Amino acid sequence: MEVKQERVSTRLSLLFFILFLLPFFSLQCAASLPKKGFPRTGTYKKKLDIQVMGSRRYYLLHIPKGLDFREGAPLVLVLHGAFSTPKEIEERSGFSELADREGFLVAYPSGAYGIFGFLKHWNAGHCCGKAASDDIDDVGFLIDVIHDISDSFKVDKKRIYMAGFSNGGMLTYRFAAEQTPMLAAAAPVAAAMGGKASSDEPLWVIPKPARPLPMIIFHARDDLAVPYKGGASPRRGGDREYLSVDEAVNFWVKNNGCREEPVVDRLRDGRVTRKTWPDTHGKNDVILYTMEDWGHKWPGRYFSTQLEKEDPFRDFDAAEHVWDFFKRHTN
């Protein structure tokens, strides 16, 4: 009787794995990037000789349709949020589909740590988790990713860009400030540029950049994970604090030498407000998209196509706006 019960239990466990866990593991699978020759269109996985807790760090790279390997291509790095994965941000951001239409390379680096390939996160200085507390060199890792792709493909060094969501957006702020000359523009989404890990910790803020850098920022006013007005997160609790969106915008407006008064546009029946701070030379503008009733999720078609046809956010696609901004700027 006990043997029979053991068999039933084993079968149930196997069934649970197949129905619930296996799909998640399959989501993380990607073919390895070929060492020689020109790869076909698709998303490939590349491991680097950098280890954290015994695991080699990696990134996904999407090769767009019709890429001319003889010409320098733009490169966009897209960073996932905390406890997410490169595959998830690829699907939710829609950057790979956009790359196929526009002809640029897009990389999705993987954060550190995690369990079975999941729960990855970044050291953005003030956040988050074990990556921050262990002072993982994620800025250095992203530099290595850029160099590794540039060694394998003809990348236009004047058109390298970075976008990131939540914790990935925080690292985007940090990288943009610490490695400004490497980027032509950046796009933090639902992120903070600094904060305090706890009430006992000192305030951490990104350093002064070496030069101006065009910046496009997206944030929902009702974001409960990374509050628009700063302070503690109503969703996550605890005493971790974030700087506000206004503080981030003011930082980059001042750094870029932009005009103090923005140009204001109301979009999507007033659900989206776009503020543009042009600089005196028209090269290093700062743009802020403030969204109403959107919460803490990537503002893209992964979510917006599911809305009712009459919803003002129907088919809203931040990646489109980001790329339109990126391609107007070069180093």
C-alpha cells in the first residue's frame, strides 16, 4: 500500500512539474550564439567568463531580420526588473519585434543570483537585494556585454543605447551617469535614480555624469512599487526609500543644460502627459512621459493590446517612443 502511495505521489509531482514548472523553464531556453559565421534571425544566448556564486553570467542577443553584417548596427541594451529574466523583458517590452522592423541589435543582459535561472536582480547602488548588498559589479558586467557584442558584430559605437525597467531602470540611471560616454541616450522606466536601502543607511545618488546625455523617462503616477513622488513603497512595505521622479528629471535637466520650462503635450485623452525640456543646442533633451492609472508594469503592447478598444491606452507602446527618441541621437 505504501509503495502504491509513493508511486501516486511521484506521478503527481511529475505532473505538477510538467504542467506548471516546465513551461517556465522552457521560456528561458535559447540557442547558443554561434562562435563562427553569421547567425540567422532570432534570439541567442551568450555566456561570458564572469561567475557569480558559481554560475556564468549571460545575455540574450536578438539578431534582426535583414541585418547587414558589413555595416555598423545600432545596439540597444534592455534591462529586466528585479526577480525577472531577460526572456520576460524581451516579451513584455516588444523590442525584438521592433528591432526586426528597424534593423538594430538588441541585447537582454541577465542580472545576478536567482534560483533555477529566475529571480535575477541588479546592483543599482541603492537597490536591490543581495546584488546590492554584495556590491556586485553590474556596471562592469554591462561594459563587458557591450564589448563582447562589439567583438562579434560590427556595432556602431556612436549608437549604443540603454533602457531598463524598475530595478533595471535604476541600473540604467547608474550606468548612464557612470559611463556616460558609452551611450548615445538612455530610457529608465518605472525607476528611481537613488534612495536609501533603509532608514539607517545613507542616501545613495548617482554621480555627476561626465557630459550631457539625452534622457527619456516613463513613470506611472499611481506606481505603488517605485512611488512617483518618492519615499517608501506602499506595495512592498519596509523602510527602503526612493527618490522621486521630479528629482530624477531635475537632475538630468540641469546636467544637460536644458531650459527650465518644459513643452507640455497631453496624449491619450489626457491619460499620458509628455513634458519635453529641450537643451539650447537641441541635442540633449529630457523627456518625461507621466501615465495615469497604469501601475508598475512595462507600458507596452504586451499589456495594452489586452485593453478594451475604447481604452485610451489601447496599443500604447513605450518601445516605439523610446526608439523614435534613440534614433534621433548619436554620440
